Amino acid sequence: MIEINNLTKRYYSLTALDRVTLRIPRGEVLGLLGPNGAGKTTLLKLIAGLIHQDAGYIRPMTPDWPLIGLKPERLLFPNHLRVHQYLALIAGVSNIPKRDTPRVVMESLRQVGLQDAADKPIRNCSKGMRQRLGLAQALIGDPPLILLDEPSNGLDPEGQDDINQIVQQLHAAGKTIVMSSHQLPEVTKVCTHIVVLNRGRVHFERSMEEALAVQAHTAIRSDKDLEPLRAQLCSLHPEIEVEGELLVLRNEAMQLRRQVMTMLLYANYDIVEVRQARATLAEVYAKAVN
Ligand code: ATP
């Protein structure tokens, strides 16, 4: 949907983004990970057109720019307004015709599960409601591209789950989403692509499927089909997989490798190869940011 090429942004002498090249594919949820100051907010602001780059370009892969919704990192609301009044204000500045405003406001509240709070003064809203309100204002006008800067920042695990579910629903509805986060588990749960930024540079970029393939695992190859032992092996741990002559133990199941190999030998199987992949996504992240 969007192509980013050699994008560089400087704030005085500080290079916040350094020749970033990325693609944001249509319909994907791209997770931007990285430590404080990595350049995540700068990248989102550049995509949203709030600031301008010093070099490189961002361009749509379609003839026209898509409409973009942004949930900024810091949410500053007019506390004296009620939830629906604030969203009506946002609809006004988003050129939504006045006659459509009540419908558009209710639709965005419904998408984030805040329809019962439409009349609530913002000053009485909890942190979780404020984050959802931040999401609701990004959804006004039904933009196909949604930028979320730390959407679940400061929320308890339940609040984080609520936001994750909303992101998953938006993805299922066909939206393209770019979200920044500090949390690997959150990104792993909801994102289909992952980009790790550090000091303004891209250190890791993969589809989530590829990124998860670097999970720690032990692969044991035997001399014949393991199907007759499948039930017995898989009952040992949920993270044991059997495919033909190959047995894969992931994460904690790796601790069972001696037991599993003993079982194979007792069952008259030979072990042809044992391969150990040590890198986990967490390790890849740690390496990228150090
Ligand atoms: P965080 O996770 O803390 O939100 P981030 O990855 O979003 O960080 P940015 O906010 O994009 O990082 O900041 C990247 C770098 O640019 C940081 O060193 C920051 O201090 C600097 N920076 C950001 N905005 C400005 C600005 N308006 N003026 C000067 N420096 C800035």
C-alpha cells in the first residue's frame, strides 16, 4: 500500500531516521518495535504527513494517497467535552458532512466498544477508555490505513487484550495497520509483519510467519516414518510436532529431548540428525537493539 525508500529525518544534528526502506503491504498489520528513541513515532508522523523528511520518499503504491487515521502516542483530549462531542469535532475537521456525523461517530464508537460511553464526559473516562477513544478518532471517516502509536500504552493486561482484539477486528475488516509497541508478545499476537528499529535504522524486517520460524527448537530426524509414535510423542508436550521422519520440539518442549530420543531408540528407531536452533524472536530483538 505504501512504499518507503531511503527515508531520512534529522532533528538538528540528531538523525532520528537513517535511510529507512520498507513496504507496508495492503491488508497487513505491521508492528514497529524498538527501544525508546528508535524512531518509531518519527516514522509514523512522516507517513501521516505531519512532518517532512530530509531525504528519501514515501509514496502510495496506488494512484492516490489512501485516507490515513492516526492514533498519536500522547493523547490530549478536551476534558470538558463529552465523548461523542469530541468525535463530532474530529469528524468536522475530517470533512465529514454534518448530516453524516452522528452515524460516523456512533460507528467509530461501536468499533472500539465505547457505544455506551458516548455521553460520558471525557474527564470521567478511565485510561482504557481514553486509549479506545484515541482509536475511535483514528477510525473516523473509515480510513483504509490506520497508524497506531503505542495503542495499549499504560494499560493493564485486560485493557491490552481489549485493544489487541480491536486491532484484530480491524485487520479482519481489511484495514492496513501500522502500530508501534514496546511489547514483543503484543506484536507477536496481532501483527502479520514485524520491523525492529534501533537508532533510526531497520535492524530486522520479516513477515510474522518467518519471524516465528526463528523460534528456539530442536529438530530430530529419524530413519523412518514417526507416524506410529505420533500419539505417544505428542502427548508428552503440546509443543511437540511430528512430520514424517522429523520430530520438532519447540521452546519448553526442548527440555524433553533426551526423553524423546530414548523413546525413539527403545522403539527401534535410529536418530539420523539432531539440529538445535537457538535464536528466539526475543533474542533476535535483543540483538537488534543492542
Ligand atoms: P519512544 O518509544 O520513546 O516513543 P520512538 O521510537 O518513538 O521513541 P522518536 O520519538 O521517533 O522515537 O524519536 C527518535 C529520536 O528523535 C529521539 O532521539 C528523540 O529524542 C528525537 N526527537 C523526536 N522528536 C523530536 C523533535 N521534535 N525535536 C528534536 N528531537 C526529536
